[in-house]
Amino acid sequence: MWLTRFAIRQPTIITLFFLAVALFGIIGFFSMGVNVKPPVTFPAV
């Protein structure tokens, strides 16, 4: 219950926290190496 009271009393801090989390997520997403055509080996019978 203390977290909800804190969030209601300090909306600026909570907003900045979530913006920081979103920013780190975006930075992490774009810094990941993504291969458009990864090497795939199909199994043969």
C-alpha cells in the first residue's frame, strides 16, 4: 500500500522512473544484434 501512496503523492518521480525504464529498453532493443537471415540448417532424413 505504501507504493501506491507514494505514486499518488509523487507522480513526477514515478513518471521519470518509467521514462527511464522505457529509455533503457529502447537503447537495449536497438543495441541488440539482429541478423535478417540467420544461418539455418534443415534436418535431412
